Amino acid sequence: MSVADQLKAAKVVALTVLVFLAVGGGLAWQAIRYPDAHPSGSAREAKLTIEKGMTLGEISRRLADNGLIDHPSWFRFYANERGMAQKIRAGQYTLSSTMSPKELLQRLVEGVPIEEVSVTIPEGKNMIEVAQRLDAAGVCNGDEALKLMRDAAFAHSLGVPNATLEGYLYPDTYRFRAATPPAKVLAQMVKHGQEVLAALEKQHLEGVTMLKSKYGFGDREIVLMASLVEKETAQPAERPRIAGVFLNRLKLPTFVPHKLETDPTIVYGCTVPVKRSAACKKFEGRIRKIHLTDVDNPYNTYTHEGLPPGPISNPGRAALEAVLKPDATPYLYFVSKNDGTHYFSKTRAEHEAAVNKYQRGKSGSADSGL
């Protein structure tokens, strides 16, 4: 080979090396810049679902298919090199092509923010009202929740000694993930109520003993009685006294028959149970004589002695505590004074006089309490 040919060959080799160095340098520079680079093309937003169990290769390809990254193999290498491949979380993401691979990876590792909603269940609401509030807040489907509330097998699975969850959906403010399964929501509410009752019973052991020995009350009867107290007054000072009146009516030998005669039980029997009496089917929000004398309404405490078949509301802490620590009161009657409080009486004659004073001539039913 002549000197000229050797020089020509050397130039070709040198040029080839320079090309490779240039290409390699360019690729190296792109690789260095890759984590902070943006894909080619116009800006776009994409909703992307990462399923549990997807491989990094599948995730990279899905990102590329949605125009969120260039070079899916580079993204895969970058995630592996950072040790993040196994930390990507499943979920539904809204991502933008304006995000760099570094930002995308960080978002996928952080996961989708959990959307929580808040719902407040006031004291004294029945299970239909609770279901409506859960639905309105976006916590769960109200119809499905109510169906579970009425499911005796589900209630028993939660340790509830009742055919429904009425009385055991503890009133409080809760935070749940949006669209939480109803069973999970109800289980949490019931558990909270069970914990509150257990703590109160531990605090009021003397009351628990008295209620059990004198009235045969267990947890079920305590909750049931508290549901009556909750519906009769919102005045904290009156709750223990009203609990005392109800207990007097159940056991005093001089008071027979042992009827509680409380209006909220009639209203409950006419509005909440699936099966209702003929008189209850005519209920339009106002208690009439046909409702007061209705023997087919099992919740009617004007025609049936003792406690109703089950709770009529979901009582809060104060109502539960009032039953565990009732007033040792001589009263047997009370009537609304139309100002949020009640007038208490010892005798029927005194009660009738109070009814005449506070209720006679008033529109609607006479809320005589007892």
C-alpha cells in the first residue's frame, strides 16, 4: 500500500472514530439529560391506569403510547438505575407530557392521592337518614348501605344483637375514601359505637350493675333506651331525668300497665320499617288517633308495654351515659313546653294540667311526651 493510500485509510479511520465519538457523546449527553427532558410533540394530558402486577416494561410502553415519554427503554433503565422499579404504585393517574421522566417516576412512586370525604352523622338520626347522608357525602351508595343496615345476618356478623343496625351507627364525624364499600363503612361506624359503649360501661359500673339486676338490661337494652332518650330531648340536663322517667314506668308496681307512651316510637314504626301497619300507611307526618290506638304497630308504646322491638334512632354518647347514670327521679310524666324543654310531673292529674297549659289547642298532635 502506497503512502497516499495509507494516509487515505488513516483519514477514513479517524473520521469513523470521530463519528462514533460524536454519536456516542450525543447519546451520552441525551442519557445524562434524559431525566429532565420532555418528549417531542405538542403538550398533552393523559389519563393512565397502572394495574397491580404490571412490569416496568409494560408501564414504560404505556407511558410512551400516551405520548408522555420518548424512548421507553431509557425510562426503564432510568427507573431500574434509581432502584424505583418495584416502588411504582397502582392507580388511576392524570399525567402530562410537560412532566419530565424524573417527575413522572416520582409521581408514580408517590401514588395517586387518596380522595377522602367527610360525613357528619348527627345524634338521633335513623338508619334511613344515615344512609342518605352517606350517599350525599359520596362515601358510599346509600341504597346499598341501607340494604346492609336491614340485613340481620350482616348485623349479627358485626356483633349487633338486633335484626338491623338501627341504634348502632354511632353518630360522629367520619372520613372515608370516596366510594368506599358500604360494608366497610358500616363496620367502622358500628365498631366505633361499641368502643364508646364499652368505655362508658367501664366508667359507670354501678349503673351497669343496677340496670342488669333491677331491669334485666344488657347492652341491647341500654342502646335501645338511649335511642328513646335521644329522640325525646336535645337538652343535656334533661336526658338523665327522662331516662329515669322511662325506667320508673317500666318497673314501678304502682304504675300499670308499664307503657312508655312516647310519640317518637309511633313515628318510627310508621316511617322506617319495611312492613307497616294499615294505620301507619296513612301516616302523613302527624300522629292521629288511629296511630295512638294502633295495635298492629309493634313500635307503638301507647298500645304495647315495655320497650319497643328495637332502637328508634342512633344515640350519641350523652344519651348512652344518661341511661347508665339516670336520675333517681319521682317523675312519671313529662310534656313539651314548646321551648325545647319539658315540664315533669309525678301524677296523671298534674300531667294533664301541664298538657292543658302547654299543648291544648296547639296545632298538630299534642306532644305530651308521656
